Amino acid sequence: MPHLLDRLGFPSVGEHRRFVTAIAVDAIGSGVFMPVCMLYFLVTTDLTLVQVGAIISIASAVSLPAGPLLGGLVDRWGAKHLLLAGNALQGIGYAAYLVTDSFWTVTAWTVVITIGRTAFWGSYGNIVAAISVPGEREKWFGFLGALRNVGFAIGGLLSGLAITIGTQSAFAAVVVANAVSYAVAFGLLLAVPPTARSGHRSQAGAWGTVLRDGPYRLLWMTQLVFSTSMMVLNFAMPVYATTVLGLPGWVTGAVFTLNTVMVGFGQGFAVRAMTGAVRWRVLLLANAVFAASFLLMLGASRVGVVLAVAVVLVGSAVYTLGELFGGPVHGALSAEAAPEHLRGRYLSLIQLAWNLAGTIAPLAFAWLLERGPSTLWLGLLVVSVAGALLAVRLGTALPAAAARVTNRAEEPVAA
């Protein structure tokens, strides 16, 4: 079995089966709720669409400063404690949705859930770095990313049943399933090994050390650009395909299905194909692939509907290749370039990059799209070119970025 996993580009799970299972369970639960997150409140409460959107925006805004604060707690108390706390907060918050229906109470619990999610994912990279070894981190980040995608897909199929039934009880069952998934994952995560922690209430100059780290700031900018490109699938492609190109609704579903299948079943092969490649060059390739997909999407507006369907699907497949190459390398670099005793603070900045991209991208993409498809896709092309230039600069500034992807555990250096 270990040889089979290695051929697929996956790590040997070994003693970390409970952690891997917890990630899978969490992904299935999240996949059940994500497609109906707005519909749930519209069906079960008197909230309007504008109010639900405002609640999500408020919660997202709150999560921005919470990330760095939680990063300090990860360093002080260890990633496992924050991982468990984040999981528990999300489970409690989703359970509270069952008895919550006013604007302010829903907002309060959504803030709790968002902070819990920030704590969970702010700790996640620390845990992955702790259970893996240098040389195999692309494998681990790629494998867990693929696992999450498969979990989202399974959860999404289950949520489709609730949407089809359409009753309040069906939507409540979705929330119950999600809350239960957090309870199950919590029990499994108790087996996660503890990570290094400072044990002090504060570390003098710790944030100064982080913020003065020029190479890591460059990595952060590279991550922000990559994260912005990663928002295209959710916030740009569906609106473009349906409202601009006038394509049938099934095309958007096919785009998401294609992405999920490629990531879920192709990520391991992509990581294996990286073996021997220099990391910054892989990031350069990822941005180049994104750029190619954006040009294809722009081309879809120049052809008829039938051909546009094919172009959009091909463009989505090319786009997913950028995700397959860039994701694991970014995950490995973010963890390895951070000093272990400050890894919580360092990785909280990476989480901040994701949160910033998720907050800004929907509005920015909508603004660009209002000015025409050329403005949107050429703007995104500029984003990918910036990402490529940052990747090249990263290769000279950050030693870990100039290293090769080995996909094998590094031998310990003899004392």
C-alpha cells in the first residue's frame, strides 16, 4: 500500500490516519452546508438576501484582524489547542443556527463561526508541517487539498437533496449534519500530535521579527496574488458564463465538477510530476497556466454559444492545472520558510492573504466585469503576470524557493 500511495503522489499516512480522517469528515460536512449557506437563511428565517449578504460581509471583515491575533496564540499555546478550539467554535456556531433567526443573533454566530474557521486554518499549516518532514511537504499539502476537494464534492451531492426537497426540515438536516461532522472531527483531532510552543504570555519583538522578514513578505505578496487567482472559479467564472456568455446553467455545474474531479484525483500525479523541479519555477508555471486560462476565457466571448461552452470547459481545465501546481508548493514554502517557534504568526499572515483575497475579489471582479469581459480577463492577466514576476524574484530572495521538490524525506544531518 505505501508503494501504491507513493506512485499516486500521496504520502504514507501511517500514524496520522485520525488527522486525515478528520480533514475528510470536516470537508464533507462543509461541502454539505456551503452550497446552501445563503438559501438556508432565506428558507428558515425572515431575513432578506441583502441582510444575509451583509452578515457574511461583516463576519469576513471581523476575521481579518482576528487572524494575526490567533497566530500569536498558536505560538504561545501550540497549534493543536487552537485547531481544536476552532473546530469546536464552528460546531457550536452551526448548532446555534438551528435556534437563531434574527439579524443580530445570526450575525453574532456567523462571527463565531468565522473566527473558528480562521483559528482552524491558521493552525492547519502548523499541524501539517509537524506531521510531515522536509522533502515530503508538497505531498502532504497536495494530498490533504485533494482529500478536501473530494469531501466537498460528496457533501455537495448531499446538499443537492436538501435543495431538491426544499423544506425547512431538509435544510435543518443539512445544518445538523454539518454540526455533527465537527463533533466527529473534534474527537479524531484529539489524536493530533502537539506542536512546538513558546509557553510564554508574549515574546518580545516577535511580531517585529515576522514583519521585518523581507523574503517572507515577498512570499506573502506571491501568496496574495495566487489567492486572488484562486477566487476566479467561485466569483468570476459562474457570473461570466451565465450573464455575459448566456450559457446554459449546467455549464457552471460542469465547471465546478471538472475542477473537483481534477483536483481530487489528479493532485497526487501533479505533485509526483514536480519531482526534481525548482519550487519558484513551479510557481512561475502555475501563474503562466492561470494566464493561459484567462486568455481562453476571454476568447469564449468572441465565438458562438456552442463553441463557447467548449472553450469555457477547456479554460476551466487549464485553470485547474494552475491550482494543481501552485497549491502544494505554496503550502510547503509557507511552512518551511517560517521559524518553528514563530510559525503560528508567520502562517497567520498567509491566512490573512487568503482572507484579503476572499474579501476583495468578489467586489473587484464585479467592478471589472461591469466594464466588459475584456476588462475582467485582461485585469486577471495582469494579476498572473505579477505573480510570475514575484515568483522569479522569490527564487533569488528565499532559499527554500530555490530548492527542488524531492518528494522524499530528507535524511537527518549527522551531528
